[in-house]
Amino acid sequence: MSEMDEADLEKGRQRGSHGRQQAEGVLVIRTIAMPADTNPAGDIFGGWLMSQMDLAAGNMAGRVCQGRAATISVEGMQFLRPVKVGDEVTLYANLVKVGRTSMRIHVDAWRRPRYSDRSEPVTQADFVFVALDAEGNPRPVFVDG
């Protein structure tokens, strides 16, 4: 990685952080899995969890590029264990790479059973976002230089 790439990555990480950095990344979302979010088997629907992860990554992408951003791909998602109704779901995001118009954001999802102190990983994935201008066209991530 070049010095310019390293500088952009560090600039993006500073913008994406809000003072609550964890080993897994920045704590972005913490929510409770509810009965309305279940699949026919009674577990939390994978699509609900993926949408929460997209929200977390999108939150960080918007902070990094200081504007509108859109998801262009999700890579490497594998569900390790189910999420149950009542579980606390915590999502951590970490800016991995900044390109000219794109950002790669890694999201880790963890679950904590309602009456437990023990958390465990559920899934992880890399979300790629592109920064957009007011007309919806790709724009540089850092418009201020």
C-alpha cells in the first residue's frame, strides 16, 4: 500500500470513528432481535441480520465520505450460528480500504443471549460502497482533498 493510500485509509478511519473503537472495529449498532424478525423455523431471518449489517456499514460509509454512499457489493458472508428472539445483536464496522470513489468496510456481527454475559460471533462480511454526488453519480470519497 502506498503512502497516499495509507494516509487516505487513516483519514477515513478518523472520520468513521466516534470514540468507541473496539478490537473488532467501531461499535455502530446495538439492537434486540424481535419476534417479527423471525424465519419459519423461529430463528432470526438472515436477511434481517444482513440489513442491519448494511445499515452499520452504510453509517460508516456516510461518515467517511461525508455524504451519500451506496452499497455495491457484499462479500464473504457466512452464518456461524443462529440469532434467537431476544438476543442482543451488536455490529462493529472497520474501514479496511479507501479507493478513489469506493470504500471497503468490514462488519462483524455478535450475539449475546438475553440473560447471559457471554457474546459470540454470528457472521461477518465486507461491504463495498461507492460515494455518490447529488445526482447519484460516483464521486471521490474525499472531496476536500
